[in-house]
Amino acid sequence: MVLPQLSPGVYWAKTSTVRTADGADISYRVLTDPDHGPGPAVALLSGFLCPDTWWHDLVPELLASGHTVVMLHYRGIASSSMPTATNGSPALSITRYAEDVLDVLHAAGIDRVSLVGHSMGGQVMVEVARRIPERVEAMVSVTGAYRSPTKDLYGQGWLVSPLAEQLIRGLGLLREPMGTAVWRTVWRTVPFLPVGRAAAAFSHRTPAAIVDSYEAHARTLTGEYFVEALRAMHEHDPGDVLEQLDIPALVITGDADPFTPTAVARTMVERLPQAELLVVQDASHGAILEHPTIVNPAILAHLGGVGLTAP
């Protein structure tokens, strides 16, 4: 059953707000199951342009298992606002997104936390863990990148990354409101679901209604936001930080995911001091929605500290 949307891509109301140092209002919510009370905290770190979409199936299971779930919208996403004073720094970057997460954890009074990052959320997860390694209980990367995905896309990063650089530069020349007009025209004319399936961003198993909710939210954004978020993702490189994160980690990958290929997941497992790998068969970048009966139990087992039992 698909949960009702409160607004495009939003399934859980965000009931609290924290203001960042640069003036962005970050909306968030701390969820608990009344039958279990507050349990170990898990922060969910979304992917590119994403509000709640990819957590649709995971959140109910986390709550039912007794976890406290921290959900937030990054700056400029859904109910969170853009900053008012950046002092010349980029308004959007992976480190800025990570700082949004830290502000939420501080405002919510959460000391120790596990991190689950999907797609670009894997990059955010690495930057959060870099800043508070002693407070992170566990990490889970779900078809997640740890650095610019353009360096690994379709296994052709040598070609894709320079092309992405030129694309971002070109799109950046579109001044507003032209950029937004072009962005929204693309969303109105390009059949997102068939194109996404053809590109293996997701498969026939990914629920169409949930993908539609992602698309509906993306259409509400400006062209400028898209370009700057793409730039933020493209320019991020954490260096050698993975080797320093001595935190129990689970790295989940889909065997048919061209956006964060299995080779990327294997690299993460090799570089992280404590890491396990789960390769989900017949799964794309949307593995968390395509195979919830495999992915979600693996996440719960890892967060519960009982280790991974491969299905």
C-alpha cells in the first residue's frame, strides 16, 4: 500500500524546524512508535532532490523494531528553506547538507545515532561521520555514493565526469527565470518513469506511484536549485576519510545499478575498517523499493548489531 502524500514526495509531516548559521530553516521530525517508546536513533539521509520518497517502506519497519527515526529535508527541499546569508560560499554543497543534519541532531538532543544514506545520501553520510565519528553507532549505504557519482557512472567515469562538468557549466548560464522554465518544461515533456527504467535508475519492480511522487516534488524545484545541487554532488570528494571511519558499516548495492555500480560498493568495503557487503540480485539504483524484503531486514540486522545474515 502506498502511503498518502502530504505534499509532493512527503509522506511524514515535519513538525520541527532548526535555523542554520547561514539562515536556512531545516524542517525535521523525530518519529517513535508509541508501543515501543524511544529507542536507538537512526537518521535517514536522502538522495539527490529527494524528500521522503525512498524511505517509504523502511520507516514503518524501523519504527516497528523500536528505533527512533530522524527524518529531515535538506535546505531547499520540500518544506526546508534556502539560506539567507551565505557570505560568498555556495548555498548548496555536500558539506552544507551534512551540517544541516548535524544541526537537526543537535536541536533534537540526539547524542548517538546510526546513519542510513541512499544514493547521494551516502556522500552526506560520510561527511556527517567525518565530523562526529565518536557519536555514530553504525552506517548503512543503500546504493550510495561516497564521492562524486560522475566518477563511476555506468563504469565510464573517465568520460562521464568531464561531460558532467561541461553540462553543469552550460546549465549554469541559464539565468532565472529561464532556468526554471527550461527545467519544468523538461519535466512536463519527458516521460520520467520509462526514461528512468531505460537508464536503469530503477526497474519494473520500482513502484510507479512512489517514483511519481519523486517526480512531482522535482517539478516544484527551480532550475537554479537543480544545477547547484548537481554541482554539489559532482564536486564532492571525501579524500581518504573512509579509512578513518572505524564504524560498523553495511554497504548495499544492486547488481544492475549503473549509478553507483557494484565496483563502487566493493571499493567502499575495502576502504572502510569495518564493513560488510550485500549485493542484491536483479536490483537497480532503486533496490530499497524493489526488494524491501531483502534490503530492510539486512538494515535492521546491521543496526541491531547482530551482523548480516545473507538471504
